Amino acid sequence: MPELEISICTGDPQTELMPILEHFQDETRTSLNLHYLGWGRAWTEFLQMTLYGRGPVISEAGTTWMNSLAGRNSLREFSREEVRRIGGAGAFPRSIWESCIDPATKNVVAIPWIVDTYLVYYRADLLEKAGVNEATAFSTLDNFRKTLETLQAKGIAPLALPTDVTLSTTHNIASWIWGMGGDFVSKEGNTLTTNSPEARAGIVSFYDLIRFVAPKFHGLDDDGCERAFLQGETAILIRNPALLHRLKNRNTQPIFRQHIKTAVHPGVPLIGGSNLVIWQYTPPTLEFKSVDLIRYLTDLDAQIAYFEKSGNLPARLDAIQRISLDPEYAPAFQTLLSGRDMPYVRLWGLIEDKLSHTFTNIWRTILAAPQPDIKKIVEDALAPVEERLNITLSQ
């Protein structure tokens, strides 16, 4: 019986994904070995896999990493017939499908699997207590800040924001950079533009949110912020739609029904997600099974089933349309219409990795200072990284 090893970065593959794969295993007489990487170490693992030519045959990879992986000639291409069997470009959102195309060869090297974005979660009871109008509280970045100021003035802890090591810092900063008219890189992809006045203003404005995070919530990761919010200790949280799924289906349901609501992320929200790839080193004897498994996982029924298990939004348009009938997911789908994705440029994986580490170090410096000069801290941390990355991008 052939065995396919798969690496997954999202959720709990054994409880959320494995039950969906049982039918595939039985029908194709294939043994599946799921390996959880997690987003924190996936990029490093991928670099090792491409260097030594061994590891899982199928992996979940972030949409923004695709150009870097394709540029290393590390991904197996999908034939036209394989793409047709899976549904083709028309089955998926255009922006996500574009991440699956190798810019050098124009061939398909991945298939979309999950779409992700960010929502504002808020305690309606606390906003009402502070006299904040829900309809406009998060409609713009300025209104978002005014809402935080009003909550704080009323003695309510406004915000739980992750300041520990997390990729969500980079993703959240994107909304502020884009919302203020900035960007990460030039259109040609050969120059970092995070030092433009617009981008800098967005970055500084984001870090200035620390004034609305109570000291006892400093240094929390994503899970710590979520716990503080669900316990009613803070009024606002920024998180992806998977939390909405947990709130609807677990023991937090009474709290969710009474108090917790969601809104579209202010600024220009990020649309991200993940694709499924087959590695170039995959033995020819496993290629057909690998393609067949990806076809199975991106089929309408499997996409809906995985969403119901995990809360991760499916990448297939017909699956998205079916879920959008649920009014509680309306803000998530409004976000998909108003947001944008990270730039698909050469070396974006490297850029995102370096910026993510720098953004984390900025938090550490801010939290260690009694009265932080946020503008200076941001400038001192980013300037040398931008200089080094620009040299690399120009080569």
C-alpha cells in the first residue's frame, strides 16, 4: 500500500483533516501520514526540504511564499489535464489563483486550498456601555482609533493585541500600511517601499496602538489575546474567521450569542491563505496519487466538510458561495471583497521572514521602554533591514 506524507501548517490535522481523508484512504488503498509543521517553522523546513530533496510529497504552503518556492525550481508542475480535473482557474478567486502560477514559466505549481483574512471581534455590551455606535465604530482606521479612545476613557480595557512572536503582526500591519496609501514593495518587486512616508505612517500608527493595550496584556501571543477577550477582559480583538467557527460551535456559544459580534477589518484588510503543492523530488510512482489527493481535498464536498470541522474558509468559489448564505459570516465575505493580498514578487518569502522578525523586535523594544519613542524605534529597526533587502532585491 503506497504511503503519502503530507505536511500541514494550519489547525489540528489529526482531528480536523484526518476524518475527511478516511474515505480517500479506503477508496484508493493509500496510507496517509499527516505531519504538522505550523507556520512558525514551515519556511525553515521548506528550505531544508528543497536543499536535500527529501520530506513530505505534499505540503500546505502560504500563498505569499509561492514565488520564492517556484524560483527554487522546487515544485512539481500540474499538467493542463490535471488542472482541468481539479476545476481550473475559474473555480477559485482570481487573486488566490494567481499565486499558483510560476511567474517565470507561467505554469501551475500549486492549487488553492484555504482563504484567510482578519476580522474585528468586539464585545457589543462593552461598546454599548461606552456609548459607541457599532455601525461606525470600525468603518475607518480613524474611527477604529476613536473607538479605542472612547473605551479607554470609560475605564474599559480596549484591545488585546499580540506582541509576542507571531506572523499576525506582519498581517495586521499590512492593513495599516495599505490603508494609509503605502505598500511593502515597488510594482516591479525590486525595491522595498516600507520607508515611504505613507508606509511609515501606517507602521507607526499600528504600533501606537500599544497605548490601548493594558500592561497586564503586554507580551501575549495570539492565543493569550483570545483568552483575554473571551473572558471579557478586553473589548476588541483582531483574529481570523476560524475563531468565529469556534465561538459558534463550542462551549463559548452562550457568550457569543449574547455579546460577541464581528466587523470588517478597518483600513485595507489582508486576504491570504494557503495552497497545496507537490514537491519536485516526489517519486514518479507517487505523482498520480498526490495529484488525486489534491483533487479530492479541493473538491466542493471536501472543502465544505473541512470548513465545518476547522472553520477555515475554503478556496473554491462554489464552497464560498454556499457558506456566505450564513449571515454570521457576512463580515468575512465583505472583507474578501474589500481586501487585497500580499505582493506576489520574487523573494517575498525572504522579505516576509526578515520583516516578521523585525516587527517582533520592535514590539520588544517598545515594551521594554518606559516612554517609548515609537517613531524612532520603528526607524532604527527598519532602516538597516530595508537597506540589506534592497541590495538583495536589486541583484
